[in-house]
Amino acid sequence: MKNSYYLTTILFCDLCFRELFQGKVSGQENVPLTGPFIVAPNHLSHLDPPMIGAVFRKREMMFLGRKTLFKAGFWNTLLSHINVIPVDKENIVNIRALKRAFAALRDGLGLVIFPEGTRSLDGYFGTAQPGIGFLACKTQVPVIPVRIFGTYEILKKNCIIPNLYLSAQIVIGKALLPEQYDHFRGEKDRYNRTADYIFEAIKHLTLP
């Protein structure tokens, strides 16, 4: 990996995932060894992005994250150095974010985008947004569905201190290829339907 800041941070996240949260992962054989791909996980907690980075530690990843996370000072500096692309949720057309996402995939990196666009308020699935469908259809790269278990209970929304008595588990599904997820071409709601298709694949992942 070229980004030493990213590598150091991910190694720390991996240590926390395994030791603090007794993290377990299944399906790591589904992580592509080379080439670009999109990772599509459900979103339960602030813990999800670093945990995804930890379980995909053998590949350098880019993450799409809310612009509001880039607060002045420490957080802005950290996020800017660990491959987080700011996305303005108030701006429907995020041209700069899209260009960076496309560039990351052209460079052969993995791109993490949470289909729901925000964390769950109750621990259950939300609704897939068309952004994941748009990116998948435009780039035609494999999409890896990922389901996260337990992080909502460990660190709910608006909580500060995680419950270290609980554990997290992550299931990595088999790659969805373009011919699987992009079969709505020519339809007006192509991106929405693609997003729903990918989201259903996430929902169907179960613990081993």
C-alpha cells in the first residue's frame, strides 16, 4: 500500500476489531485479490467503516463519507489522510466526490459505499439509496455485499462509549458481477432497482 497513514490506521482498526470487539469474519475468500471493486455493507454504527477497513486489510480501500464528518482540526486531517471522500448529502450532484470515486476504481482500489447512506436508528435495515446503483452501473465493477452484525448493540447512534462485553461479526458475500446486478438497462428507475438488488443480496447474508 502506498498510503502509510492508511496502513497504520487499518492495522490499529484490525487490532481493535479482533481484541476489543471479539470480531469474527467469514467469507474472506470472497475478497478480490486484484482489480477494482465496490464494497456494499449495511450500516449500523460509527464502528462499521473502520471494521470494514480491518476485514479488507489486504486491499487498499476508499470510503465515501458524510462531509459533516470533516470537522476542522484533528478529524479533518485524519479523514483526509485515510482515504475518505467527503460527500455533501445536501447536494444531489456530488461531482467532485464522484470523480474521486471513479478515479479510485480506475486505480484498482476498492470503494466502500453504504447503500442506506446513513446509520440505522433502530438496528434494522433502512432503504437503499440510488447512489450505489449509479456507481455500480457506471463503473461495471464487481460489487461485494457485506452484512455487519452486532455493531448497533455495541455503539448505538448518539452513544459515546462502546459496550465491550458484546461482539461483532461480519459476513462477506460472493461478488455480484455486472451481468447479475445491471439487468435493468433502458428502464427509468435503473439505478434504484440496481440498488435494491444489491441491498437484497446484503439482507440474505447470514451468520455461518
